[in-house]
Amino acid sequence: MKGSINSKNIYYKIDCTKKKVSGIKVEGFNGESGMEIKLRNFISLDGRTFPEIIELSEKENKSEIRIRIKKIEFEDEERIKFIPGANYEKILIR
């Protein structure tokens, strides 16, 4: 799937078997490289499916972040509300 936000193209790779996004790639409209996110090793727990490993990479500055979820709890019954910028300071990543 392809989408766009502001001056960026966003490409989503969907795992149809799991019905989950398995990868995201963000690029500038002019083809400049941006960020790539890989979601892998999906685990099902309490009827919810989530990635065990999340990898973020930014090629221009050779930045990489790897997150491995070792433990997760689903105790709260409320839905998570995502509000961009709520309680976070916006920092431009170059």
C-alpha cells in the first residue's frame, strides 16, 4: 500500500496471512531515502498479535534502532488513544 503525508511517500508492506503491517518505508517525494521500519516475529497472546522485533533504520546518517519485546501485558481494557505530539517534545531527525 502507498500513502503520503506532507512531503513524504509512505509504503506499507502487509502480511496478508497475519493481517498485519510487516514493514514501512518513508521517502521524500523526490525519492530521497528516509526511514525504514521492519516488524517481525509476530506473536499472538491473549487474542492479540504483535511483533517481537521492531527495527528502525535511517540510511543517510546510518542510524539504526532495534527493539525486542521480551514481556508485554494487556491489562487495560481501554483503547489506546494516539494523539501525535501528546506529552512528547518534537525533535527533527536528520
